[in-house]
Amino acid sequence: MYKIDTKLAQIGNRSETATGTVNPPVYFSTAYRHEGIGRSTGFDYIRTGNPTRQLLEKTIADLEGGDQGFACSSGMAAILTILSLFQSGDEWIVSEDLYGGTYRLLEQGFKKWGLTSHYVNTCYPEKVEEKINENTKAIFLETPTNPLMQEADIEAISKIAKQHGILLIVDNTFYTPVLQQPIQLGADIVIHSATKYLGGHNDVLAGLVVAKGKEVCEALAFHHNGAGAVLSPFDSWLLMRGMKTLSLRMKQHQTNARAIAEYLSNHEAITDVLYPGQGGMLSFRLKEEAWIDLFLQNIRLITFAESLGGTESFITYPATQTHADIPEEKRIASGVDNRLLRFSVGIEDAEDLIKDLEQALAKVNEGVYRLN
Amino acid sequence: MELPVFAVSLGAVESILSYPAKMSHAAMPQDEREKRGIKNSLLRLSVGLENPDDIINDFSQSLEKLAQNQLAF
């Protein structure tokens, strides 16, 4: 058994024996020829199966320690595919601190079809257990949470889930299998917005699901094919291309994030730094809401944009971007207030990044001084 | 060797093991190669991003197999 760095660097190699091609080919065909009735090569129609997508699916299943992988057209499509496992009357227990898009899909999407979600602080297993009733069918965790970076104890929650016979689903986008493998900790299903760290280059929209357990895998396979929110062959290939350097990139993201968390903690313009100690994501609050716009206008190296996990550093303003779909009162009460910025620390030189933060904060200081 | 791919080229994320005599330096006449020390016993390794322990283990098992085949060392 090889270590994760090794598996990642060699994704797709040796998959094709006809020509010995090192980099895996992309199969574009939507249809596959059969010699006769009941004589399939294993491939019939692209939505059901595609060799390039299958390679990616086997790869992520292996990396996460699951039984089967499913590649979807986006992270949201991945969640949607999982949601098709449930029915009217079912209930979910969900991390309170949550990506706005997930919240939107649950509250404005599946709620009207009879799926009720209860939001709790999943850092406290007892709070999760409290909400379980006879209709509860799954627990959906983000860990660390987006954007407050709170970590849940996957193992503890998985024990509760098993006791009650419910599924544990973990969104592993922020840490990736390099830092965290939820299935190994007892989860049943893992999802990724592969658009983020796995792709790593802000050039492919994709989602991945990995599951453990024969029944769950069969059901997911059925709905993955039935709903058809599958990932295209080219995007599958592009995603594998990005994943080859995942280990290397995560190391640099983490080294940089640690240095930046330290720097921000010591700056007088910053009131809080939320960094769990690993990974490349951190959040911080400026002293005044009024400084946010000025700060964002003055960062030069760091980009003000949505998304995260790419080689280049991004700062996002959850209030108007990722968490805009959460009602303002609820959002602010949960801690995702108007002073909070989320930083996806890239793999640039740490000193260059710190200098950029320094000059932007200096400009804010000047601006404030002038206003006063 | 199982881990590196036996192929031409270099500089990729995966380790590539090349045989200069038949690959990168095949276009150079044998005596010219030998003058430069590029013997038929020379192999070139482009070290990839795999975990170094895995690559080292691969070398060990491969060299072990050579020894077992009782080829003179």
C-alpha cells in the first residue's frame, strides 16, 4: 500500500495498456458499440459510465478509503445526488455554520418536498444527539465549518449515528483526504466541491461523492445515473490533472496559512483570527465594518473573489458572497457578521502575502485617519 | 521497478526511469556516449512527487530480485 503523496502523483498512470500512455486518455464518446444483445464492454451510455470519469471515481474512492466514488457536475450537484436518497418526511441534522449554497438547497429546495433540516452546533455531539427523532435519517457535517472554521469530532458523531442507524455525511472540501479521511473515522458518505482544493487551479467546476457500504453505494449509483448530474470526460481528466499535485499544494497552503494566522493575530486592526491549526483556510474580523470595503479595494496580490482552494490567494466577504443566502439576522447571530473575511491562503511566497496585507491595512488606517 | 514508469521524458509529477543508451542518447554514436561516461549500464531517474519512502522501497525490492537471480555483483 502506497502513501497518499505517491497515489496522487501517479493518478491514472497504467490505466491504459493498448499504447502504454502515461497520462490517461479522455474518452469523449456518448455511446458504446455492442456486438449483440447483452454483449456490453461494460460501457453503454456516457451518463451511466465513462472510462475517464470512472478512473477519477476509483481514484477518489481509494484516497478516501471508501467503496465507490461518484463524479458530479458541481459540488451542489454532489449534494443533490445524495439528497435523492431521502424521501418526504425524512429529517436531517446539519452543521449550523454552513456554506450558503447548501443552506439554500435545503431550505429553498428540499424543504418544500418534505425534507426537514435541523441546524445545530455540531462541535457538541450532545447537541446533535438531542435532535435525533424517529424521522432523522442523516447527519450532515462540515468540518471545519465554513466560514467560522469550527471542527467537529467525526468519530464521536459517527458513533451516535451508528447507534441510531442513521447516515453520517461529511463535507471534506476544506481539508481534503490529505488532511482528513472521514470514512476512516466512521462516516458513511464524503462529499467534495472538487472545484476547490482538489482541482486547485480555479479552472474546473466539479463535485465528488464517496460512499462506504454496499446498500448506500447501490442507491447512490442508481440516483447518480438517474438524475444525471455527472461530470464530463474532459472535466474529469482536468480534475485528475490538478489532483496530482494536491499533496504538494496542501503543504504550502498550510505553511503559509500558519504564518499568516500568526501575523494577523498580532495586528491591531484585527479583532479575531479563526484558524484551526491546519489546512489553508482561515477567517478574521476587522475592527470596524466600515473598513471592509477599503481593505478589499486595497489588496493587490490577494484577490477579492468567491471560491477557494486555488494556487492564488483569495479573500471572500461571506456577508455578500458565500453566505448571502442565509437570512441576515440568522447569519449575524451565528457569528458570520459584517466584519468577517474568509481567506483562502494560496501558495505564493508567505512574505509577499504578508506585505500585501500590511500595505492594505496601512491604507485602511490612513483612510480612517482622514475620515476622522 | 514498479513505481517509476519506464519511459522517455522527465520533469513530471510521476517518477520516470529512462535508459539513455536507447532513449535520450540513442542518437549519439556508442563511442561518443562511452567517451562521456554514458555507458550501457547507466539509468537516469527523474524523481517525481511520490513519497520518497515508497520509491526507496521499490529500489530495494527490485535490487533484491536481481540478487536472487544470482547475477554476479
